[in-house]
Amino acid sequence: MLTRRVIPCMDVRGGRIVKGVRFAGLRDAGDPVERAIAYEEQGADELVILDISATSEGRGACLRTVAAVRAALSIPLTVGGGVRGFDDALALLEAGADKVAVNTAAVERPVLLTELSQRVGTQCVVLAMDVASSEDVDSWEVVTRSGTVRTGLDALEWGVRAQGLGAGEILLTSWDRDGTRQGYDLALLCAMSRRVRVPIIASGGADSSAHMLDAFRAGADAVLAASIFHDGDTTVTEVKRSLASAGVEVRS
Amino acid sequence: MRACVVRTGVANIASIAAALTRCEIEPVITNDRAAIEDAELLVLPGVGSFASGMRAIRDAGLDGVIIERVMSGRATLAICLGLQMLARESEESPGVEGLGVLDASVTRFPEGVRVPQFGWNCVASESDTAPFESGYAYFANSYRFATAPAGWDAAYTDYAGAFVSALWRGRVLACQFHPELSGPWGLRLIRRWARAEEVSPC
């Protein structure tokens, strides 16, 4: 039986992990290679690195970080942030990513998902989507550029369309919950998991294994968390032990 | 110890190279036919589509040497699409001929499960000849063999029913999962394959 995944996420800038609340107020959260090794030893099922630097020098630094993490890691690594086209994706894969996440560029030019999946395979292409609640009940809007641009795009429709264009997985981040530790947006997870067939990674708002259990019950295939692992509040080992005792199949 | 890694277009070659290095095997990434023919150890990776992988192999003129190595049981580790390309054909790319070493077709997972299968699933090695112990391996696939071709030993995994997660014969080991991404379990598998070690009974 396929196990549910627990995925620590490292937002990286200038070779360091940073973390904020709703994508702002960033603080230092450690060395990516040291953290990656620790997370693998704790039983992390995958790692995600998001490059949140905005400059070309920052991009070069991120590639060096990806290469250093890959050399130390023997579990899958997804990398995203600033992927505009095939060349960016290729550079990340060659540095050591196994999957590439695209976000803003796919919203602005959806055919990018098809271009990538045809050349590197669907299983390499992750659609990262940041969404905010709309005024309507059970409706969400895609936001881009670190939450500063509201696109007017319906999140559920975008998920379905992206799947058809070649996305192999959806990293679904609730902008409302990011860094708040209030729990994942369960209504969002439930709605999206019914609409698409590709796996969904829940992101934004985790504070405990109880939140992760809720996310799995709402239909998530994997859960992503940053703050609670970086701050040492809990470990992947502890989280997986709790999930297992609640009846969730996890890799021990 | 060195291993040739076939360059099949875009793939997660960096992860394979990193895993080999951690197993004290020097990776040599190439699509040179003579190097692949002579290699003591050969890794046939693959991510991407069946059609693009086959095109990369045919364009480099490597189909003959890979078929010859696998048929004669020389040390070859095929991974994910690398395993699927050994088949006659795949539902993923109708009309594209595979290497045809395995008398089998690759088919898509049935309805009712999420596709691609992403994540860790249990590989059960019930056979005495299995070159690895049972354990969790990392999968990233939408297609698979539903049954093992004749003449090969197999391990199975469950996802909407049993599918073939590994095949072996001689020193050929073909995995649907990614040993290079399967943690210490995967690294042990690579070491044993490279050194032709037997699995010690627990």
C-alpha cells in the first residue's frame, strides 16, 4: 500500500533557510544541508526547496545549494521558485532536483506545463499553487508573486486545467494559513482532491500531527510543513509515530 | 569501481550520480556505444515518456548494445522508465517499439487510484533469489507491468492491485522504483548489485 508522505519544506535565500508568515517577515532558520540530512534521518519522505531569491545571483546560489543538498541526500528533492521556462527547469534537474515546481510562470503562460511535461515527463512537473479564500463560500482564488497579485483565477478550475496540461502533482498552499499554525485549509483540500486525479500536497498552516491527520482525512496525499520542523517544535519521527498510531499508513 | 550511466536525454542523472558516489562507485555519464558495451556496470535510467526515452536510445545507436547486455545477463541496473523500455511496447506511447527484451507490454494504472503513483510503497521480495530484502521504495510512475514476463524472477507491490516492482535475471536488475531515491535501503540495493553480493538472511 502506498504510504502517506511527510515533507519538510525549506524556503532558501542566499544559501540559508528562511521562514516568515504569509510570505513576509522572513527570519533565518538554518543551513539547508544540515537540515536536509537531519530530516532524512528523521524519516522525511521527500524534501522541497523553494528558492525565494529574486535576483540572478540568488538563482546561482540556489543551484549551488541544490547541488550540495543532493550530494548529501538519498530521498527525492523537489525544487521550485522562479522557474520561467525549460532552461530553468533543466538547470535545477542537472543540479540535483528530481521534480521541478512551477508557480507564477504557469499562471502567466499555462502551456509551460505542457512544454515541461513533454520533455521531462509528467512525474517531474509539480504545479505549485498559492491560493487565498474568496468572499464566496468554498471558493479560492490563485495568488502569485508571493501573494501580492490576486489573479482572479479559480483555484479548483486551475487545478483541473493544469492536470490536463501536464502537471503530475499539485503543491497546494493556502496563503491565508501560511506560517500561521492554524491548521491546513481542509475545505480547500477536500474540494481539490475531488476535482483532480493527480496527488495533492497540503501546505500552509501546520502546527501539529493532528493538523496533518486532518489533512490526510480531507484527501491530501502528502503534507508539507516548514516552521514546526525548522523551529524544532517536533520532528518528522514524532509526527509519523503519531500518524501511525492514528491509523495512517506511513513509512516507518 | 566505475559504472556507466546512459544519458537518456533529460533525467535525474544528478541523483543517480550522487547515489553511486555514496556507494563508492564512480559514475561515468555517457552515450558512447563502445563505453556502454565495455562497461563492467551499466545503469539505464529514465524519467520522461516512453517515446522520448526510446528516441534518445535509438538516436545514439544504443539499442543493440543494451539488448545484448541484458540478454547475456551482464551487470545492468535499469530504473523506472529504464525498466519499461525493455518491454515490447507501452500504452504511454502507442506505436513506439521498445527494446523488446521482455515479452510484455507496459500498461497504465487502472482508474480509482491517484496517478502518478508518488511516494513510498512496500516491495515484497518473497523469492530466495531476490537481490534485496523487503522494504519501502520510492515510486514515481503512471505505467507498470501488471504481470512478470516469462523467464524472470519478480518482486511485487500493491497499487490498485499487484504490479511488478522489480525483475532480475543473471546480473540484470530492473526496478520500477527509484533505488537512488529510496534512502539507505536503496543504497544497499545498489551496493549489492554492483558487487554481486547475496542478501544475507536476517
